[in-house]
Amino acid sequence: MAKRDHVRNVFGDLLDAVSPARCPGCGHLGVLVCDTCAATLAPAPVVAPPPPLAWWTACFAYQGVARELVARAKYRAERRFLTLLARELAVALERAPPFDRVTWAPASAQRIRAQGVDHGEVLARTVAGLVGTRVAPCLVRAPGAAQTGRDASARRAGPGLRAVGPVSGVVILVVDDVATTGGTLAAGARALLQAGASEVLAATIALTPGPGTRSRGPAYTPGYSDR
């Protein structure tokens, strides 16, 4: 399985390298995101980190072009967009308290089987390389459904996560792509703190806006690259 996933990832990277980029907002050829569409990216809503997280940052509101960027990286395996978003997270982390290790909120087994890769892991490893911090798998996920599609109360409870590896006395940054209620991040923080971590921080690419401002469109809208 690991070898097959590695081959799929390398093949995806090669496709990214030889196929021309198109802006996910307007389809402009030759750029990842054109200046006009980049100007429409809305900052993430300012919210307090869900306990027991000590700190949390998010780059964008999960709507419009930001939704397309995440969707193309996550559901279409367009790794160049994941790299772009990792760079945005690295910039946001310049304001973070000091941390010793980067990890990720693991995807469900169903999601990994469907996509062939845990995009959270790819994101975390890319971010760790950019900020020069050690990365390690510090969380494992119990069998169960993905958070996507669950109701708000189930989302807030978060998935079943447990800590692995030596984390005692370590300040850990948990990276994820999108947060809605923060349930996954809070569940990860609880598991890591119970295992002895001294503090848990979090960073996400996007945060879903609250009721009344949330986009009602699909998570991925077929765009120019599909035509």
C-alpha cells in the first residue's frame, strides 16, 4: 500500500509539473492564483481557540477562491496548490508562540483509501520544512466516519484520536486544512495533553464562516481544468 501511494504521489507531482496551472477562480492560464482572485480571499473570522488549545490561527475564510484552492489540493490531488497553501500557513506561523514539533490531524481511513494519501500529513511535512521544525506523527485516529457531513454536535465532539510517540513536555503544533467547529483540533489537543504534551497549538488553512455568512456552494466546483 505504501509503495502504491508513493507512486501515485510522484505521478501526481509529475502531472503538476508538466500541466499548465490555471487560476481556480477565473481559469487564467499560467498562474496558481491571479492577482484579481487573490484580492478576493477573505481573512479567516477571528475566533477564540477551542479549549484546550492554547493558540490557533487560520489563513482564510472557507469560501470562494479559498474553497477552490483547498478542494483542488484535497480532492483533486493538485499538489502545487497544497504547496501554495503551506506557504501561507508558514507566514501565519510567524506570529505563533514557540513550538517544538509539527504534527497533523489524521484523516479517516476511508478518506485516505479514496485519495491515496493523507493530505494533512503532506501539508504538515511541507509546513515543517518551511519553518525548520521537526515533524512527526503524534496522533492516530480510531475507526469511524469522516467529519465532513456530520452535524454540528458530532463535529464539536471530534473524532476519536489518541497520542503516539514521546510527547511529554513538548509544545506541539497541529496542522489541518479546514476547521468548522474546531472539534478535531480540540480532540487532538486533549489526547496530546493527556499524554504529557506541555501545550498544543493549531494552524489551519481555512475556517468555515458562521451561520449567515457561510457559502452554500459545493466543496468543489468543477472549473476550467475540467473542460
